[in-house]
Amino acid sequence: MAVVPLFLVLVLAVATMAISEQETTTHIKVYWHDVYSGPSPTAVEVARAPSTNSSKTLFGGVYVIDDALTDGPDLNSSRLVGRAQGMYVSSGKDELAVLMNMNFVFTAGGRYNGSSIAIMGRNSAASAAIREMPVIGGTGIFRLARGYALATTYAFNISTGDATVEYNVFIRH
């Protein structure tokens, strides 16, 4: 009787090793364009706590995004490779920090078309030049993905709130 469970353990161990040997790491660099201004904003505030108006960090504000992802920093001349769809919440009461919850949905033709990655984590944009957030999943070619995203602000317009952020994403799948 003990032979059957031992055999199953060995089969599962070999199968797990075979799966892990097939994994690869993919590095993708994109530019995320958060646009509040103009006739067609891609980031909008959808909720606000009563205290948000008096908060120096906008604590309690909730924003929904459908931001362009491009292969270069210029929104107008770079190639659109996908959309960042999700939300962020201003979650730092004493320090400007947001909880990011978004999917990078790849729409350009090629290998990643139709696939996505899920990013969820803290982004302390005002206090760190490079912010790290976890990749917690994915779809398509990135099914069962894990990894991390490094965000670096490329440009920020203080009068409009528009931002361009370079994302270097390292995905294990």
C-alpha cells in the first residue's frame, strides 16, 4: 500500500521539475501615460472622502484608469502596445503613496497580443525615484505569471497632473 503513495509523490516531483524547467523570464519596457487633462482623459477620480479636499496627499481619493502603454515616451509619436486598465487609491495619509491595482493588456500584434499581466502594490511616487511593485498574475502567454515591475517617472506636469512613467517589467512565466 505504501508503494502507491510513494510512486505518486515521485511522479508529481518529476512533473513539477519539468514544468519549472520550461519557465522563462520576459522583460518588457513600456511607457504608461496617465492623462487627466484635455477632452479625453484616461484617468478620472471616481470617489473622494470628505477629508480628501484638505489632505496634502489626497488621502482617500479613488481613480480609475485606461491609460495608453507605448513603446516610447512620446504619447503622440510612439507605437501603442496596450492599455493599463484598473484603479489606484491614494492610501498614504502622511506620505503621498497610492495602491496600484491594474492590468497591462497587450493589444499590439505579435507574441503578447491578447495577453495581460496583473500588477498590484504600493507606489510611493513622491519619495522614491524607482518604485517596485509585484506582478501577481497574468493571462494568455503570461498565465501563472509572477515577477516585478519597476516604475520610474519620465515626465510629470504639475499643472495638469499628466504623467508619463517608464515601466520595466520582469515576468516569470
